Amino acid sequence: MNRRAPHGGGARALAAGGAVAALVAGLVVAPIGGAPTAAADTCQPSVTAVPQTAAVPWAQTALRYGDLAPYVAPAASGARIKVAVVDSGIDVSAPQLAGAVDVQDSVSLVNPATYPPTADALGHGTMVAGIIAARARAGVAVVGMAPSVVSLLSIRTYQVCESEDAPIAAGILQAVQRGAKIINVSAGSPTDTPDMASAVRTAQAAGVLIVAAAGNLGAQQDGDPLQYPAAYPGVIAVAAVGSDRTAAPYSEHGADIGLAAPGGTSDAPLLGVGPAADGTLASGMGTSFAAPYVTAAAALVWNRYPSLTAAQVRQRLYETADRVAADAPDHSYGWGIVDPYAALTSVAAPAPATSAPPVPAAPLTFPVVSQRPDLTGRTLAVGGGGLLSAGGVAGVAWLARRRKRDARLTAARSALTASERTDPGTTDEIRGERRHVG
């Protein structure tokens, strides 16, 4: 399916068979303190390890997490909103995700015996899951937006490389079959394939809301190519903003953008849950990590207003969004930055899903982020004792080497001819565009 990597991070492109061979040959690096192998450099984790901290992440301040408490109690029925994370797995050994994942109903579509849905060599799916449902932990300010109202399904569609030909369409169908009401897809492809379109139609016919990352080629490729499933009608395509409330330079633009949410920048990345049994945190940036803020907001709305349809939940998020552009919808922000508090407290009945949302009264106030956190030189073995907790593979080191990768990527792009830069047929491998930010 020529599937592109999760939008939050990047890795050198490998054929599917090559990715498996690399793993068998020692792709995963040594435990803490070990030097990475040459093979590991071709397929690096999506997130960077960060020590535990009591500092409140700027994204939580910006979205007024502190105001949400009165509105996040589980529904009277006691049923939690099932949210599927179609991604690289969710590491259930992470302390803040204990009890957040429906392990029995989760599934791996990539050799589950070796790559179970409850492990995550990339760290990508775990950070996405944490933004939605991380539990509170003493001494750590990182917390999910909707931990009390959701039950996560891990639908694993990646092994260890973001460049794999991941079965995202099949993952969407599996999520529907397992009763998900919301599906978060922090991945995509520039190709509108019949199987992806069919999977999205099936989900929408079942009343499921799909939230998808808009893509990270905004500053890398002219034209901001449409990304699927984000570009399909009815899917909420999520763009990214930085801590200054403006569109992140990598975030893609277009008429398909529905909402924006915190995605982070190199100076102010996002802070989240890492795939580690000792509770080490993760840092990353990308539209991959903007999407789950919208997913969590949708879950809170559905929990509070259970009679709404998927289209009405989407519309409520649109009409209560914090307008950034004067003439919404805007190609950078869609209807604006998601505002979960406004979506939960608005007394207006949801308008028909085809009408233009009105302008809300109170804008969000983003905090001033004065300096970049210390993200340098730290490695982490995933799981306890240097072993991948559920996969039986040697520990994965998180490599804080983004600047080096970015420099190589810039050099590769500079070597392209003018025709290669504008030719949509140029492959991802030549362009290096599988090396997404984050």
C-alpha cells in the first residue's frame, strides 16, 4: 500500500523484507550504555527519552487541562469510550498506562508473536496513547486528557520501522470490529488507495469517528500533498501548532484541515509517556502527536453527550475551536485550535454537521516557553531489565540524535535536482521524506 510512516517521527526507508532482516540481524541496539549498531541507525525510535519531571507540559497548560476536572467523570452508564490507536503498539509496562489498555481486545497485524500489540519499539504509539489516557503519577505532571473516560485498543500496524508498508486500512477495520467509537491514526499515505477508502467508509457507516494526522511535509515539499486517511471527507485532519500558537513549520496545509492542536517544535517539543517500565518520559513533535489531543477531546465530548453522532461530535469540536485565522476554515488551522473546555461547556445544541461553526467567545492562552528542555545524550532500554517487555527482544535505546539526522536530510535534499524537487513521482527513498520530524 506504499504506506507512509507515522507522522510523528522518521526513519530511513526500508523495504518490508529489509526491515525484518535488519531486526533479525541485530537492528535493536544494546541496553543502557551500549553503543548503537550500524543497523539501528537506519531505523530509529520516534521519540527521545526525557527524565521524569514535575514541570507541567506547555500543551496541557495551553488546553486548560486544569479546567476539565468537573467534566471528565465516567458516564452514568459506566461504559468507557473505546478508542483505537492504530500505530506502533502501546507498551503496557509504562506505569502511567497501567489499566488504560484493553489488552484482551488489542491486536497486532504484524506477526503478533514477535511484535505484540502491548509492546512498542518505536515509542510512537505509546506517546500517542499517553496524550489520550496517561494516568496521574506522583512527581510527574504529564497526564492524559481523558484517562477516566476511555478504554484504549492497541492496533499494532508497525514492527520497528516507520518506513514499513503498514496495514493501516486493515487496522481501521480491526478497530471497527472491536467496537471502537473513535480511531486515532497518526500515520498516512499520499496515495488514495481503494482499501483505505473502503476501510474509512466502513468505519463511518458504523458511526465511528476517525481522527488522523495531517502530515509533516509542510516545509519539505511544495504543494502539501494530501495525506490519507486524513484527507477523506468526515475524517478530522489535525494540523500542528507550536507553543507560540502558530502553525508548526512542518505541519501540512490544505482545505482538508479540520482542526489544529499542539504538535511541538524543535525549541518546544511535546512531553509525554515513554515505553519504559521505569516511567521515563518521552519527547517528540509532529502532527502525529497533535491528533491524539483532538481524539481525547472527542472522547470527552462523547462521554458527556452520549446521544451525539460522530458527525455531531466532530461539529461540536469545530464550532467550539479557538479561531486563529479571521476567515475560518483556514488552510493552516482548519476551524481553529481544539478547545476541549469550550466543547464540554458550550450550551448550544450541536448544529447540523454541514453548517459553518460560529465563532466562540474566549480564545485559548498559550504559555510562554522560555527554553528548550534538556533532551541530549539520554538513552533508554525499553521494558524492564534491558528487555522489550512483551517482545523478548534486546532493549531499545532512545537516541537523541535529531540534529544529526536533520543535517543529513538537509544535505540529501540539497543534492536533488530541480526536477526531482517538484516531481511528485520522485520516491520517498530518494527524497528522504520518510524522515518526518518527531
